[in-house]
Amino acid sequence: MPRTDDAPHVAAQAVPAEFPWGDVWGQYAAVETLRAAASDPAALSHAWLITGPPGSGRSTLAYAFAAALVADSPGDENAMRQVLAGTHPDVTALRTDKVIITIAEARALVERSYFAPSAGRYRVIVVEDADRMVERTSNVLLKALEEPPEQTVWILCAPSEADLLPTIRSRVRSLRLREPDVADVARLISLRTGVDAQIAEQAARHAQRHIGMAQRLATDDAARRRRDETLRAVLGVRGVSDAVDVAGRIIQAATDDAKALTAERDAAERASLLRTVGVAEGQAVPPALRTQISALEDEQKKRATRSLRDGIDRVLTDLQSLFRDVVMLQFGRGDALINAELRDELSALADAWPQARTLVVLDHLAETRQSLERNVAPLLALESLLVTVTSGRTP
């Protein structure tokens, strides 16, 4: 049976700063487990699953572990820097901006896993967002995880063990990360960005301790403003027409945000492909090359879809925090609000609504998430949600 290592939920300890673990924040127990495994073959499992909430540093820890595995010695910083830069030949990483990881991508990983390491001690396969594999794709990995070559190590990352099939879970050693405290994340954001401590604390709280999102909120005035405007707009919904209007604005904002995040990358990828095939900027694409351009555009569309879904999911996360705060106030717990800046508005809502109505809204928020995963039109899903907010009843 696979082993499970639970990092204790205690105050974050400073991770030793020696390379390559210095960028891992607040996961002392997990670092010690992986450091020992990297240095002692007897303690090393050949398939790992690193789980933890979004923003807990799963990927950062995975690549630090990969760097320690590849290095010939703890002092082999050149090899470790190559791993962290994504250029080491013995580390294969799968990151996806699409909705799911495809069978073709999984098969390519399995094929790669049987190559002997060319420069380091091990060949390492890192799969970020392993929860984006459907059952058929997961089955492609099973034999490779069960009987990997002696010098191959798999590292999977996912929010929780429940996000993967039992057959996958049974073939890995699971390492659960602790969720950092707001104060931990705020200190990290201040150190990384130099922002004021008050802004860092607010960003960490609003991001619900998601390090990446907290850093964006702390350094992006527009992102902070959009979040505040969205929550206030939802609190202002008073009827069906308001629900339709606010849902449309949320979808438009998420769409614009997704375009801003992907447009520059899309253009750079297209320019790079054209240079590779010898087509000058502004020159017409020859018919023989149009298939390659179409394939790239298809990939970019899938990435844009994923980016939009992620943006809407962030909005739903923010709305869950809003109505979670209302429930806390209704039960007399106003000491740990995520949206403390809206205390007056939330207190008024808590007094006006029965607890059952707030719980109905929270339930529908969870159902909206599930609907979006089933490819329900985002606008219709949000309109339905906001009608529930204004009526207290599920449509």
C-alpha cells in the first residue's frame, strides 16, 4: 500500500534556505521528507503525489524535489538550476493550460519515462494538475506508475487525493501539504514584492491564502478594484434584471482578463512558429503550412477556454467567501471575516436573511461550479446563481 505523509497543521516554520528548497514556503515537514528521500535511495518511492490547496506551493515543491533528485550531489547547483529553469534533459514536465490532459500527452510521458537518465541520477516526470486527467487518460499511466524503471521517479500534483482515481492513488506515495496561514502568506508577499504590509495582509486574506493569487492582488490595482466591484455588484442585486446585468458584466470582465493574460503569449507563439518555418512577418502563410497554424490556433483556443473558466472560478471563490462571511456573522462569528472591508454591508445582510437562505446560496454556488465543469454556458449558470441570490430560491 502507498504511504501517506501528513504535514502537521502548525505555525509555518522557515524552510532552510539552501538550494533548491529556498522558494518553498511554510512546508517544513514536507521538505524534510523529500530531502531525505532524495538523499537516501532506501527512502525513495518511485511515484509521488503531492497534494494541497491551490496556492500551497505544490509545483514549487515538485520542482525543488526534481532538482534534488537529478543532482549528483547536494552541491551540484548547476544541474539544479537547469531543472528549475526547465532546461535539464532528464526532467520532463507536463503543464496544461487546457481543460484536460489528453491521452496523447499521457502516452508521450510514459514513453519518456522509460528513457535512462542522460546526465543526472534520475529521470523525473512531473505532472502538474494531474486532476485534469479523465479516467481513460489515467489508465495510460497505471503500468508506468506501478513498475517504473529503476532510475525514473514520477511526481504528480493535485489539490487532493480524491481528485485522482483510486487506481492511481494506490500506486503513489502521497504527501499532503499544510495550508499556510494568512500571516504566513502576507509575510511572503511582502518579502517578494515589497508592498505595504497592510496591502499584503488584505491580498492574502482575499486570496484565501492562495500565494499566486495573493501576489497578483497585492501588485495589481486593477485586479483589486475588479474584485471589490464584483462583490459590491452582487450585494446590490435586487431582481432578475439586476441578476442578468451583473452576470453579463462578470462574464465580460472574466473574458477581458483571460484575453489580457493569453493575447501576448498567443502572438509570441505564432511569431515563433512562423520564424521556425521561414515565413517573414507580414508575409502570407503558404497553403502547405496552414495546417500547422491551424493546430496552434486550436491549442490557443483551448488555453483561452481554460483561462476563462479559471477566471470565472476565481469569481465563484470570491462569492463563496462573501456568503461564508454572512453565515459567520449569522452565527455570531465576526472575528475572522475574509471580506472585513464589507463588514457593514455583510452585517446588514446577515440581519435581513434567515440562515437557511444563506445556506441555499452557498449550495447553489457549489452546484454552479459543477455545472461549469459539465460545460454549461457560463452566462446562464451565473444568471441562475444570481437569481438565487436575489430570491433565496433555486430556479
